[in-house]
Amino acid sequence: MRSVLFAVVVCSVLAPAIHGAGPQKIVFTRVFPNNGQIGLFVAARDGSGEHALLTASDMDYDPVWSPDGQSIVFTSDREGSADLFRVKPDGSGLERLTDSRAYDDQASFSPDGMQLVFVTTRAGGRSNLWTLEIATRRAKPLTSGEGGDFRPSWSPDSRWIAFSSSRGTTLTFAHGRWERLQLADIYVVHPDGTGLKQVGAHGGFCGSPKWTADSHHIVAYCMDVEKTLETRRPSPVPGNDTRLVSIDVESGATADVPAGPGVKFNPSPLPANEIGYIRKDTDDPGIYYTSGARGPRGQVRAASWSPDGSRVVFHRRQAAPTTWWKSTWSRNADFELALTSILPSFGRDGGRFVVTGRPPAGAILGSSIAIATPGSNDAKVVYQDPKRNVLAPQWAPDGEKIIFSVGVFNAFYNGFNSLFLKQSDRAEDGAQIAIINPDGTGFRELTTGPNNSAFPSMAPDGKRFVYRTFGPDGDGLKIMNIETKAVAMLTKGYDNFPLWSPRGDLIMFTRLAEGDYNIYTIRPDGTGLKRVTNSHGNDAHQAWSPDGEQIVVASSRMGFKDESVYTDAPQPYGELFVMRFDGTNVRQLTDNQWEDGTPAWQPAAK
């Protein structure tokens, strides 16, 4: 079933626009990074002399130094999709090496500097390895399969390419959570694609293999699988240490490399039997060395050293203002995409939208409701409760009210500290549905009781709304009449994110069934239940097109594109897909290693 779906996605990239009257417009949230949040830097190995590699503040990341020290290859979104670029260490001579609508990233040089091995989604949307002949720009596939392949490294003797891979694994849920864990093993393969074999231990997580000078050993970082959730956060909590290991490629024997505590990753063997690596769990994050020395400081996420080990190039997370509207690349020319804050919802004329603003820095309470204008990077906060959080505001059909949920919502705002080990855990001491005027006045709560009620969506007539609820009064979807307060149970079970169709005939929602989240529709009277998607993983954060004919969905169906510790996102496997409301005519819109979700479809101006 999934292979058929992938074929549909690839073959329908150039499908006609829905209305034939110009691109459709969809806005969505990217957890990280947004505009200006990452950049490339060069420094001496101890961090002195640090300076930006390039002057433009584009999305540049994952640099690698060439074997002759004369160039640096990196990934950039500066021309749209993620592609490989090359530049001299002084920042001059910038040139583009790949030009594909797919995602190209995580390059590694061959020892002679003539080729690159890199991660790409060119074959079916999954992350596999390809090689690139730099002089001719000719690329060809190296690995294949539905499991993702990541962070390749070419051996000094040219015989092998090592990489981490999730092949043969499943998207396992984290303990008590809905996010997926990342299993990965270390593999090696010859540059001609033969001799593929797994090395080292199987069944946990090991990543970012790098070769020692003798081409007989690989240095990697490893951790228990459950830690692959916490370590993807920008600042993991203590107790989630990773290990640096050395793997004998011939025997598979593995030995720990002494490197001290912390979330350590991106290990790189250097001259004088030293290893450089990155730590992200400490108050003093950055580059460390097994000798005890320090390198550049800050929220470094990937680093590569010059051949003599004297300099290092790296990309680092940077502070940036909140993004309320930023146009971004779309894989499908029939759709224009823009980035914004969390859970956007448009008014009926498309001229304004409402979003959930994040809590103040360092806080877990106080998220807000803000109203923004398409094309503008300004927003006005209209409601905020410093003692509670708000979630998922939606415009009423007449544009005169905003309906939303209010509560603590630790599951969304308190890291991964909330666990759902039993049914009652979902109630979280309750949450209610509330309503306000667009200027923030007229606040009133519509629901009462101990249940956690959230994600409301009004019927087109504005008289009823559907919402999801968890707790002692029953789990599932309910419909409330706003005037009479009468409540009817629509579904029972772990159903979430309900949205009433603009036509009024269907309610779309996400259901957890048989270990996967998929999209369903049901009529408001409870009949006609239909499963719309059938993918392994998480399909959620769905939205209707203004005419009710199409839906846009965030999906994990393409799997991880990178080792999650690099991504700083809770669910770094989400891509956006558009399809008809019955699940046919699937088209992929985004293709990257980040977490893309909570889309909203902008109505055309009237």
C-alpha cells in the first residue's frame, strides 16, 4: 500500500492546480529553524578568530571541509529546496553543486576530493545515499529502501562508505508519548553499492560514523533508543548522556571512547589521536575535545575540521525574532507556502489569521492568541492568561468570534515531562473551550467539568462546534450546541484535531488505531465513518481547503531524513501533503529534515 502511495506522490508533483486560477496558499509552522536561526562560521580549533563564513543570512548548515583544505561544501535552502553548495574557506567563490527539487544534504568527500556521497530524497521521497562526481555534476544512487540513511563518511582508503540507517526498524512510540523514537545502526557499503553490511551492535541507536586514519575503525555516538526523544531538544535535561564508541569494522567489536558526560554527538577523529565532538546538554554547549580542550562555544549543531585539524567550520543555532509570515519553498508549484507561528486559522475572507503564540521565554504557561495579516511579519496579541495556556484558536464562520481551548496543556508546553501511561493521564486536570471577540473582549468558557476539552471547530452555520475531549466524562469527539449547551457524543476513543468541513457535510479528525495515527472523516450525525489515509506513523495536523474539496496533512510517511539530535524538533519527520478529501490525488509540498506541521489553507480574497 505504501509503495503505491509513494508512486502517486512522485508522479503527481506537477498535477494541475485545484481551480486553475493560480497557486493555492498554505501557511504552516516549522518548529525549527526559521529565518535567521542557523548560520555557518569558521574558527581556529579553540574557537579563536571566529567569523561568519558567508555574509548573507540564509539557511546554511551541515558543512564539510574538503580533503585538500581548499573548499567547504554545505547545504543551503537559499535557492529553494535543500541543495549542496561549495565555497572557499574565505567565503569567496560560492557555487551550486546540486539543483534538485528533492532534499540534498549531509555531504562527505571522497579521499581524493573528486566525489561526494550525500543524503537525498530523489528516489521516492525516502532519505537514501547517492554519490556526486563534482566535475561533471553527475549523480547516481548508492543505497535504496524504505529505511532512512544518514550522515555518510568515506573511508581514507576509499574502499568503504559508512553511514547510519534506520533500515529494518519501525517508528516506535516514545514511552508514554505520541512522538516516534529513532532506531539506527551503523552500516558500511562499497562505493559501487556492493558489500552492504551492518557493523557493531544492533537494535539501539548509533550515528554519525567517522573513520579513523587506518580505515579499520569507525568512531560514532550511541545511546539507548528512548533517549532519542529527549536528545532532540535544544537543551536536553540531565540523565540522557550519549556514549562515544570505536567500532572495529572487520570484527564488529565495540569499545567506549572516554569523553566524559553529556549529550555528545558528531564525533570526528583528528590528528594526534584526538576526537572533536559537540555537546548540547550543558550550560556551556559547543565543541569539546577528548583531550579536555574546548572549541567554539554556543549551540553548535554540526562541525567539520580542516585536514590538519587547526580550523573548524560549523553551523550554529542563533537567536531570531518570531516568524509571523515568511514565504518558503514549495515542492509543488501549484501551492505557495509560508511559515508562521503555531496552529494558524484564517478568517473567511483570507485577509487575517489567528495563531497560538508561544509562552514567554523560559515559561511553560502564558501562551497567547495573536492576530496577524498575511504577508506581514507583525502580529497583535489579543488574549493571554499568564496562569494558563491557550491552544488552537479558530475563527467563527462569520468572523465575529474566535473559539479556542484554555488550560495547562503540559503535553504541548512542558517539554516531554508529561507521560500518558494510562487513560486518565490525558485529562491533565481539565481544560475548557472558550470564546472571545477578535479584540480580546467578551471572554467566556463554553464547557465545564473535569475533562480536557480542546481543538474546537465551528459548523458553517456558527451554531455548533465539534471538539475533542479526554477524561472521566468519556473520551472522543463531542458536538455542542452553543445556544442550548446540549452535548452529543460523536465518536469514542483516542480521536483528535477535529475540523468541520466548510461545506458542513463532514468532520475530519485524527484517530489512533493499531499503532498509527491516520485521518478519518465522519458525518456530523455520526454516520459514514471513513478512513482517509493509510500510512505507517503519524498523519495529523490536518486542514480543509476553503471549498471543502481538498485537505492538507502533516505526515511522517517519509520517515526521518537525519539523525534527530541535529534537528532540535520534537517530531523531525513531518512533511506536508495535499490530497482530495477522500485520500486520492496525493501531492507532497515540503521535503526537508525539519518538523513541518499545523497547516492552514488561505481563502482567496473576495
